[in-house]
Amino acid sequence: MNFQLTEERQMLQDSLRRFLADRYTVTARNKAIADPSGYSSAIWRQLADLGVLGALLPEAVGGYGGAGFDIATIFEELGRAGVVEPVLDTAVLCGSLLCGPHEAQPLPRDRQFLERLIAGDLQLAFAHGEPASRYERTWVETTATVDGQDIVLTGRKSVVVNAEAAELLIVSAREGGASGDRDGLSLFLVDPKTAGVRMQGSALLAGGRAGEIELDGVRLSPSARLGTAGGAAVRVEGALAAAEVALAAEALGAMETVTRLTMDYLTTRQQFGRPIGTFQALQHRVAEMLIEVEQARSAVINAAGHLEGAPQVRDRHIAAARNLIGRTGRHIAEEAIQLHGGIAMTAEYELAHIAKRIVMSEHRFGDADTQLERFIDLSAA
């Protein structure tokens, strides 16, 4: 397997890295975090103009990428810069849900949504997690029942990232089966302004915003259903797999930045008349950080290379990568903070934000222990 980037991916990586280095300063990031939407609409539009959103979706729906290595290349750069814009939630998660399985063709309505997404004109949110679901991918208690000509949604969704800014919510609900079953799961497109939808927003620790959503007798037409009734598990699992590859690559990029900041600090901070980076004990700790970053890179490459594989194989490799990334990321973030001392905790210094993103990324879609359990179960199946 050739691990080198193609010419197109290399060009995209270089362009995105230059753009973020020029525009995504600590001041710009803090301004985006303070915005009521949780992100910068100007940066979002510029990312779309640069082709970043289109590169995350396949050619069949108007994009020009969508493969595992396209996702990993982009998110490594987004992680390196600590980008808080909802690229993962709108473009990867919801974009994958709108695309559907590889063999399916999106409806004209869904294709129009994808075109608007690629152009930067549409914000989406995936309302899937629930108070009792923890990290179970198909644990859904929200119900969708037929009442005359309508479908009625009732339930609650938790920590729906980007919900307040979303023009549309993609809501999972159960039309059959028990709470954790794969069968019976459906997806619905819901306007958050629809009667019966109540939302309470809050800021996320590592940037961005999320919402708690209550669905109290929300009435929809059957045309709001995305895909087939009761058959959404394949879409959900495929979208979550792509999102986990993106999250692993984002954490890798963030680890690279944390390590670079630490090395820069050790070469400038002086004690006893010389840089503290000359002390052998600290050099050993930085060397271990560099080794662990390279191990994380190998794990991301492996996960990205298997994203288009058979679901069981795909999910096993992704679980292995997320487990390693979770453990490694936490260790590198803690080492960087200790080696910096007090300055590492100040909001004006880049490390504080990047380290928080690394630590919090582990807890999305399943922490290191959960990923290990998934790997064991998939290996035994």
C-alpha cells in the first residue's frame, strides 16, 4: 500500500495549511468560540470556497473526494489549527447520512441539500445521541409512530452538536424493534422550527455549541423520512465510521501542534542561564511524545485505508485506532501541560485550547475503554 498523498490531496493539504496559518489565529478562534453560533460564518464560507467541504463528499453527489484518505488529510490540518467550525458534524456526519450507502442514489431533494452543503450554504446537525444511549450506536428510544397521514416523533436527544445553527436536523427515531436493535431504526429531516421541537443550547468545553432537544409530538409528512423505513442502521454506522476517522485525524493534527508548541517553549524558556530544553530528562519526555505521535499517525493511516472496507473489518480497525489515539492523545496533552507549567492553562495561549480538544475528542463516539471493548467484540465475531 502506498501511503504517500496523491498530487491532488497534497495540493489540498498545502492550500488548507497556508489558509489556516494565515487566517486562524488564536484571536480569530476565540472570537469564533464567543459567537452565538459557536463558529465563524466567514471562515465557514472560505472553507467551502477552498473546496474543503466538497473534498469530503464523493463525486456521485457533486463532491470530489469522500474517501478515507481525503477525510484524514483534511482533518489532520483542521486539528493542527484547532478549528472549531462544524465541519465534522455538517459535512462528514450529516453529509454521509444524506449520501446513504455506496450502492444507493440520493433523492433529488437530498442531492439539493448536498449541493448547498458543498457550497457552504447549509448547516446540519445529527440528533442521534440520547440520555441513556451512552456510546451504543443504535440505542434509540425516540419513537416515530404513524397517525393518519403524519409521522409523529416523540423523545429526547442529547448533546446535538451544531443544533442551534442547523437549518435542518437529521433525527433518528424507532419505527420498530427494541431500544438497542439495528432493525427498526429510521432517520427523519426535521426543521428545528417545527411545532413540538424544543431546544436548549450550551457551549462545549473545547469550542462550538450543542443542544438538548425535546421532541413532543412533532408531526412530519412521510416524505421527511431519509431512506427506507426501519433500515437506517447501515447509514448511521457508515456515517459514524467516517466521523471517527475524521476525529482520529483531527486528534493527530492537534497532537502535532501540542508537541511543536512544547518543543518551542523548551528552547526559549530559560533556567539557570540556559534553555530548559537542554536538560536531558525533558529531552527524553519530548522524544517519547514524538514517538507516540508517529504511532498515532500509523493508526490513522490504517483506519483511513479501511474506511471503504467491509463493515466488520472497517469498524475493527477504526476501534483500534480510536483506542490508541485516545490513550496517546491524553498522555501527550498531559505531558505538554506539565512541561509548560502555568502558561499552558491560559486562554490566550494556543496550547490551552488544543489540549482541551485532544482530551475531549476521546469522549465522542466512544472513549478508549469503549473502543477496546468494540475491538474485542468485532475480533471475536
